Amino acid sequence: MTDRPIPIPEGLDVIDDYLGVVIRRKWFSHVVWFLAIFAICWDSFLIGWYSMAAHVGKMGVMGWIFLIFPLGHVAVGVGLTYYCLCLFFNTTDILIRQDSLEIRTYPLPWIGSKIIPRQELTGFLVRKKRTGGDNGHSTSYKLSYVDSMNREKTLLLDFSNREQTDYICRYLTEFYRLSARG
């Protein structure tokens, strides 16, 4: 590492561990309040829909359409509710060891957990992603690593905070003594 420590951005904790270092990031942000209210309204509508559907069982084909039509909406409601719970409770740990790099998300399961052997790490980079249209846009950042075959692979997704992404990228680059990329 450098003589001068890198300033730790808000929202990250750096913990010295007996095997290395842990960079911890909690998922909570205030956007979850809007999503949670929306999910409650969405799910409440579907509960109301299916409580009415219980009384239309004698309608034949129309009754079945009444039951089957909102299944896609139910899937969206379940996914949105689960995502809100993850935003409230989840934490991602980046476990930095001499022999490996591990990404672990808990307590609720989420995609992206992985262990990468040190020999697979040749560089790290940050990618900016803009989404949206005429009514506005949002920007997020993705942290990637370059593997031993010179392929870019995703390490962490959907950072809204550029400082956090840059910090983790720089910390990993210095810890593993790699050259900066991108």
C-alpha cells in the first residue's frame, strides 16, 4: 500500500481482518422508502385482485383468465418486495486476502457472490453506465476485474456513488500491486 492512506468514502467501512482486509458496504439508501411504498401499493392491489378472484370461480373461462392474467404482475411484486428487503438489510463484504478476493452478500441471498484466486487478477477498472431517456437519466458504476486471459469480468454492480467505486478499485489495485487500467 502507499505511505498515505486513501481517504475512505462515506458508506464504506474498512476492517482489518486476521487474514487480510474487509471492505464493507451496506445497501441501505433513502431511495428504498419510495420503492417500499410502491411495493406495498403494488402488492396490496394484487391481494385485492385475488381476494375478488376467489368469488369468480364459477365464471368458467373468464374466471381462469381473471386468475392467470396478473401472474406476471405477481412475479414483479415478489421481486420488488425482495429487492426492497435486500436494500433494507443486506451488506456486501469484499474480503481481500493475499491469495484470493471474495465477494459475499448477506443476510439475504443475492447473485454475485464469488471467490477469485489471486492469480486470476491482473487489473481492476470502473465502468460508467447511463440509463434513461427524455425525462431524465441515472448514472451507475460497475467495478470489473481483468482476468489472466485478459477478459473483463464483473466484480460488483450498481454503485450510485462514484467515490466508493473508485476507492475500492484503487484499494484493490494497490493491495494486489497491479497496474491501473481503464
